[in-house]
Amino acid sequence: MRPFDYLRAQDTAAAIAEAGKPETKFLAGGITLLDLMKLNVERPARVVDITRLSGLDTIEVSADVIRIGALAKMSKVADHAGVREAAPVLSESLWRAASAQLRNMASIGGNLMQRTRCTYFRDPGAYSNCNKRNPGSGCAAIEGINRNHAVLGTSDACIAIYPGDFAVSLVAFDADVLVRGTVARRIPIDEFYLLPGQTPHLEHPLSPGEMIVGIEIPRSAALKRSHYLKVRDRASYEFAAASAAVGIEMEADGRTIRDVRIAVGGVATKPWRLRAVEASLKGKTLDESTLRAAAAAAVEGAKSSGHNAFKIALVPKVVARALMTVGDIS
Ligand SMILES: Cc1cc2nc3c(=O)[nH]c(=O)nc-3n(C[C@H](O)[C@H](O)[C@H](O)COP(=O)(O)OP(=O)(O)OC[C@H]3O[C@@H](n4cnc5c(N)ncnc54)[C@H](O)[C@@H]3O)c2cc1C
Ligand code: SF4
């Protein structure tokens, strides 16, 4: 690890001003940042500790929206009674992430900003060819071991997965990311994560110094009847091989789908909303064959790089299973 300067910000305005300076990073729980600094992937000259800023760790559930501060801990949000009641998918996606110790340390803002787990990205000593870390150098994963790489949203420059869980549920339910810099703005979560294209080193639209101060999730009937299914190589402390965040709202007849939300994780370069599958289900009768037929389209446009071909078969099954669970079909 290289030497770096450490500053503790006294308030949000000071933190933003300091983080606007070159080669500076915010430090929240430190789980991603310090990990990547030790691996020599992140090399900031300065870190600005934001962990003690006041007012950024609140969780509010009002009639219309859920507001979560960027410094709220993953475990606190997962365990919040109002969140569990109004939005099971948010709580479930957090409980199924990382480990209890990590969830107690990690912040919601830091969770959204976590970086890919691509082995080649995380090992600069062995692999210089990574377009995300070193633009223009190539991609070691495309011809390498790519079992854990993306099949959706890829480019010929990068096939790295967005690995997180919570953002998948946020994408399914149209959350906004609340950002403060020289001006305050809100970014729809689906626009917060960028496709790799030819610029995989650009992962989000934040400018230097811009800080996530919170997220806002509109409440809905589908959010109340929601679920997060995570399929992985072992039952805990593992990233998703494939996951689905789903929610459903029924018509008064109890059989016809009025609204449905679906996003998938662990298979794409960003949290992946399945709008076409949602559209194909609205107005249809809720039954297993309808769900399975619609879920088959979840991998439209998917591209295997070799070892990850199994994900193309897995995703429709995960989507259908998650919808059957939320639709009370055994
Ligand atoms: C072994 C292991 C297993 C894991 N498993 C999972 C998993 O299954 N699912 C999952 O979703 N995650 C998983 N994670 C990732 C983990 O959830 C993240 O590392 C954690 O949430 C990061 O939060 P943090 O507060 O520690 O962020 P930090 O490490 O402090 O920050 C991360 C990045 O975000 C930036 N940042 C932090 N806060 C802000 C802010 N408010 N505004 C702007 N930028 C900010 C920092 O500058 C840094 O670049 C795992 C991590 C490990 C180490
Ligand atoms: S998949 Fe992306 S992150 Fe991984 S080696 Fe290729 S360019 Fe780098």
C-alpha cells in the first residue's frame, strides 16, 4: 500500500470541498476502499473520512417514500422494521450480502459504489491488461477464466460484473440516488451505473467531490409484495451467481397481474432491469406456465464468453422462481 494522507471531515460541505481535490477518495466503512488500496488497484493520495458526519445515517419510511442516508449501515437498514414491512426486497438483498461483520461496518453509499470482483482487475501485479484499471490495455478475462463474468451488457472492452445485491432491488423499484456536490441533484438509479462500452473505467456519473448523501425509493404495492432471490456457490458469504429482485401487484380479482417489477444481478455489467419481461406479464393471469414463458426472455441479447454460459440457462429459472415465490405459487 502506498502512503496517503488521512483527513476527518467535520461537516458535509467540508468533506465535499476536500474530496474535490485531485486523487482524493471518501472513506466510509472502508471495506472496498482499503481492500483495493492494499491490492494496489486504488491509489488515492488522500482519503476523507466521512464516517462521523451527522445526519447521514437516518432511515425514514413515510407514506410515499423510503429515504435512507448514505452512512446508514447495511445491517441497520436490513433490520429496520419499517423497511421490512414496506419493502421486503430491500431488507432481503442486504441480509443476503457479505457477512454479519461486514454488514455492521459497511455503509449504503459505499455499498452502491463497490467495484467489480473480476480477478484480473484485482491483481495488477500479475495482469497489466485490464481496460477498467488501465484504459486501452485490453481485457484478460475475455480469453481467460470467465465463469464469474457478465453475459448481459458486455462489450469487447470489458465483461466485468457489477457484483452488489442491494442496487439490484433499487433498480427494480425506480430508486433515486441523492447526490451533493457544488449543487444537489438526484440521479435515477438505472442511470447511476454506466455500461462499459469502450470506457469501462467510467462506472458512474459522479464528478470528483460529489457525495452520495442518500437514496429515495418510492413506495408501491409491488414493493410491499417483493422478494430477493440470490443463487450462489455456497449458502452465505458469497456473491451472486445470479439473483432476482421482484415485486408484484394484483388486480382486485386476485388472478391478473396489474404491476410487476424485475431486475437481475450477478449476470450483467450493471444491475439489470427486465422491462420487456415486465411488459409481457402485465394483464396476464398469474400462473406457473405464464411466468416461465415470460422469464425465458430475460436473457435476450445475452452473450457467453465460455465458462459463464451456465448463467444464460440459470437466469430464466431464477426469475421464474422469484416470481413464483412472490406470487405464492409453490
Ligand atoms: C468478502 C466480501 C464479501 C462481500 N460480499 C458482498 C455481497 O455478497 N453482496 C454485496 O452487495 N456486497 C458484498 N461485499 C461488498 C461490500 O458490501 C462493500 O465492500 C461495502 O458495502 C462497501 O461499503 P463501505 O462503507 O465499506 O465503503 P468504502 O469502502 O468506504 O467505500 C467504497 C467506495 O465508495 C466511495 N464512497 C463511499 N461512500 C461514499 C459516498 N457517500 N459518496 C460517494 N462515494 C462514496 C469510496 O470513496 C470508495 O471508492 C462484500 C465485500 C467483501 C470484502
Ligand atoms: S473484464 Fe473488465 S475488469 Fe475484468 S480484466 Fe476485463 S477489462 Fe478488466
